[in-house]
Amino acid sequence: MPSREDILAFIAREREAAAQAGAALPDKIGKREIARAFGIRGDDKIFLKKILKELELEGEIQRSRKGLHEKGALPQIVLADITTRDRDGDLIAVPVEWEEDLGPIPRIAIFAPRKARVGGPPAAGVGDRALVRVTPLRETGGPAYSGRVVKLLSRAVKRILGVFREDLRNGGGRIVPVDKKMRDKEYRIAEADRGEARDGDLVSVETLSRGRLGQPIAKVRERLGSMNSEKAISLIAINTHSIPDLFRPDTIEASEAARPARMEAEGFRREDWRSLPLLTIDPPDAKDHDDAVHAAPDDAPDNPEGFIVTVAIADVSFYVRPGSALDKEALDRGNSVYFPDRVVPMLPERISNDLCSLRQGEDRPALACRMRLGKDGHKLDHSFHRVMMRSAAKLSYQQAQDAIDGRPDDTTRPLLDEALKPLWRAYEATKIARTKRSPLDLDLPERKILLKADGTVDRVLTPPRLDAHKVIEEFMILANVAAAETLEKEKSHLIYRAHDEPSIEKLNALSEFLATIGIKLAKGQVIKPMQFNEILAKVRGTEHENVVNEIVLRTQAQAEYVAENYGHFGLHLRRYAHFTSPIRRYADLIVHRALVRALDLGPGGLPEMGREHLAEIAARISAAERRAMAAERETTDRLIATFLAEKIGASFEGRIAGVTHAGLFVKLSDTGADGFVPAASIGDDYFRYDEAHHALIGARTGETYQLGDQVTVKLVEAAPFAGALRFEMQSEGKPRAGRASALKTKPAKSSRARPSARTSRRRTHA
């Protein structure tokens, strides 16, 4: 039998060999591969399994659907930020995405030329973001990896975004940064360097030097508009995250030159599906409609009481060809970004809102998936078609739901029996299959901000989740699975949507917490989404429901785009790809192109492309997705903070949404706003942090504030530019039995923190 050290060395050696061979990702390393390498057979495999379990529990290795690997090991292609240089002048980078529970963030020594050579790798510098191919370094004391730049994604932007405040006495003014991390730092602007900036304007500045008293000096580079304007808040996020919001001239020119697709073009003919009454069902304010659905009974004798479900998706690949100006900019953007007051689209409006919008009564090209479902919702087979369609009706979710609930209007009444009811009957069948599959069932309500005509917040609400939403969601999931299955069958490379299972560290923390409320979750077991659902069902309707939902949510990993499939844990699917929205996601466009090529459906197919190239694209669009999520979240926080700034001193109901040494994060019930309650400001006790119970506990009284508790708070400070709120606790904590255990907990920090927006909750995006 190999020793523990032999196994660890083998795993590291295999990863290093794959990196040196130039593989985008190593082959999966698991128990089978280790047994084969060491010649382990028969009953000895039981002992190998025991050793691997011990190594995993001790944190020496991690197990995921990607296989076994060293704790904290990086993949071969990493999205990294170049942060500094070492004493020898070599660049040092760190991965953009890193889980805190994996340990210290690894450093990567970048070996790159100081000047770009023709045909060579790009020259990079401090502050740049790049795709980097990494190789583990076995030397200790220095960076854990060496790396070479594969693609330079963005250059360092040495500018700061802030609000200009005029100095009437001395001329010029000062800049108050909008970045929460810099809100204690102001910059002096000389009169000659203010440009056209006026008091209250949002500006970008370039730092120049330090003044005699140490205050940094800056120069206004660009006036972005008044902070009182309706678009200022989203402009902050767009500029802070370097989201491209203006299309390049050649991109606009290419979009304007595009002409409507015809039935016959470029040597192929589309299937004519214009008589099929496909429906688009979207939010009422949607401007683009990229998916349409239809369902009907299946008349085939081998499928009694079954259904034929059709999902038609706008044929973006026909207009956006690989390597074109439209394609290059779509890849740079990665996805559309949605703000309450605007959308920053992935594609110009000529494409997204016109040629590829499935408008009612107009001919539009589409890529369609036709699926046969059994009466239990199980998919029997499917096929893909490149078609010309004509939407029979444009409906909103509420409109479709009202019709099913017996309140049809003039539009839905003629569609009710022949179109809407068959959709709902097919959906009822898919619910049977979904229940059997048992995907993760977390209740994640999303808040929606409604603006007034002047761009200020009117109100914040949580729209109801209707069956109409679930109908469309379920059919889109089925089509996404069908796309992945077809491409695997055709042996085509593709980009998957993958979601890893929770790390063992997070599962152990969850197990420890559940034990405190009498729920058993054995440590070290292989967990499935069904087990999370069973836990959630046990606490539903109890005092523990909110805290358990919160902790189960935080236990989950983030979904990502990958070229090497390892499954989708949350949806409990072995293979899954994004196919249903190529207007707003580049990943879907790649899948469309792969289908066109694999099934020989005409022009616009995916060019010859290795898995390594797709891995690079997957890393780029995953980063773009994170960027969009952060920008959208920060904009929402800033809008709500601005809305609440006029309500200082008011009391609000909320729930404790986070607990740290420093204090409590509280989410308000009516607006979903997040704010902070410093531990030092709570009552007259000294509160200590109990990590296992996710609580602050009074050292003297045992008074307890725990994650998920319903509380009342008073708003005492709002920082709109930073999107931050500070509250004062008005509710008493819960009495806690066992004061002795409370006294063993770690002390909370007593410093009075400035307002700070809560760190975003990690969500599982399908």
C-alpha cells in the first residue's frame, strides 16, 4: 500500500505533468486512477478509500466532481490580477476568485517580457488582469506557482471615481471617492485641474502627487454628470468595474449592416415553423424576447399521455459570426448587465432588440429544440432544428398566469385552450420528474427597484413567484440539458455550466451548527441536494427556518463556466449547458455555434477550437459574470441607501443576515437593504462571537443575537455613495441557556465601525 505521502506526491505530480504538457485541465484524478498507478486491487481498495477519507477530513486534499486535488490547488488556466513586483523585479499575481476556507491566497510568479515581442506573449504590468497558465512550484518560502500570460484582458486603470466638492474660499475643490474602501480618503483638486466639474458632479480623476501636508493631489480627467441625475448611480458601478457601455464604431457599423434572415441563404434552407403557435412569455418591461415555447399532446403510440415541448431560441449565431467585430466585442462584454435604470447589452440594439427579438407576428430565425416527454415528465428524446418562426403572441408572466387562473383577457382568451393549457399540463408532468431528481430547493426571493420618472427610487418590492415563471424555467432547463447531451453525443467541445458540490470544510461547519439544534448531518459523507432539501423541510415553520436557510445557502459553491464538465450540483444534473439566451450570454452563443457545426445546420458554426481555447473563454466569461453581479448589487445598495438617507431616525423591521466579531449585518424586511450594527453599540453588555452558533452572546447576561433572528433597528447613518447603512439595535436578544458555554466564545471587536455595506451573499446561479 502507498503511504499518505506517496498519494499526495502522486496527485501533485499528475497535476504538474498536465500543466507542463500544456493541457488546459488535467485528467480527473480519483480513487480509480490512484489504485491503477499503485497496482491496488481487490480488498486493498477498501484501505485506500480509508486513507483518502482521512486525508480529506484533515484538509490535505479536497474532493470535488473535478476529482481529488491538493487543498487550494489552482487549475492550469487562472484568471489573475497582477498586483506587485518582487525584489527581483518579477511580476506577482493572485487569482481573482479564491475561497477563504482554502487557506492563504496563493501567489503566482509571472515570467513575462517587459516589452511585447512579435508573436510572443503579451507584456503585462502591475494592475493588469490576465489569463495565466500556472505550474506548481515545489520550493518553499516563495510563490506557490509560476505562470505565463496567455491573454491580457485589461490594462491597469489608474483613475479614481468620486464626487467633486467645490472649495469656494480657496478655489478648486476636493474629491470624495465613491469606493467604500477609500471613503476615508479625499483628494485635493487645484482650480486649474478641475476642468468642467461643478459641485456635486461625478468625476473620474487621475492621482498626481502628495501635497505639503500629505493630502494627495489629483486632476479631473472626465466629468460623468451630476450625482442628482437619474443615471449617476449606475454610472458609478459601470466605471468602477470597467464595464464597457459604449459600442465600438466597427461594432455599430456591423450591426447596422445586418439584414433580416431569409428562409434560404448561404446554401441552406431553414425549416418553416411559422404556423406553429409559439409564445413568448417575459416580464412586462422586457424589450428583447429571445425564447418562445409551445406544448402539445404527443400522438405517437409509444408515448401515451405524453407531450411534445418546443423551445425556440433566437438564432444569434446567424448574425454574430466568429471573429467578426460583433463577436469580439460580445466576448469582451461576456454578458448583458442589468441596472434598475438601464441595461448595458452584450450586443447592439439592432441585433438584440430587433433582428433577434422574437416579435409577435414577425418572421424571425431561430434554433429550436423539440422534446418528447413522457406523462411522468421524463424526456424520451429530442432534436434540434434551424427554423423560421413567427411568434403567435407576446405575453407577460402575470398575463399568462391570470389566464390559467380563470381571468383571461382579449389577448389570452383565444390562446387558452390550444396554447396555454397544454403548456401547463406539460409542466405538471415535468414536476413529477423534477421531484424525483430533487434539485436544491432554496427560497431565494429577489428584490426589484421601481424608479420614478426622475430616476429616484419609488419603492422596493419582491415580485411574487408565479407558476408561469416556473413553466418557462423548467422548459429552459430541459433545453439546456438537451443541448449538452447532443454535443457530447456528437463528440463536440462545448462550454458547460457547472456547479461544484460544497467543500468539506463548509459541510463540517454546517454539521456542527445543525448539531446545536438537534439535526444530525454526519461529517465526511457524500451529500446530495436531496439531503439539503430534507434539512430545510425539517425546520420549515420553526424558529430555526431562517437561520438554516441562510447557512445552507452559504454552504453552496458558485456556479461557473468550464470546458471540462463536472456536473451541476444544485440542479442535480450530470451535464448542463447554457443554450437559451445567446442575446445576453456569450456562453449560449458558443453552444449555439457548436450545435450548428455538429449537426451541419448551415453557416455560423463554431470554428475549429480546442478545449484549451474554450477553457480560456470560459474563464473570461465567468469573470464577466462576477463583474456584472457585483456591479448590479452595488448599484442596488447605493440606490436604496440614497432612498433611505431621508429616513434617518426611523425604525425598521429586519433579520440578522450576518454575524462577525465586529457586529451584526441586518437585512430590512421591506426594502431588502443591508446595514451594519457594531457590536460595541449593542446594549450595555460585552458581546462575544460564537462561531459555531453564528451568534453574538452577552458575556454577562447570555443575551443572544443569532443569524436569522427577527429584529427591530433604527437607522442612524446612511452613506449613499458607498451604499452603506449603519443601524442601532432596538430589540433585546434572546435569552440563552447554558451561560457557561457562552463565556467560552471569542470576544467581539469593540471598535465602533463606520457604516459598511454587507458582504454579498453567495448565490447559486443556475
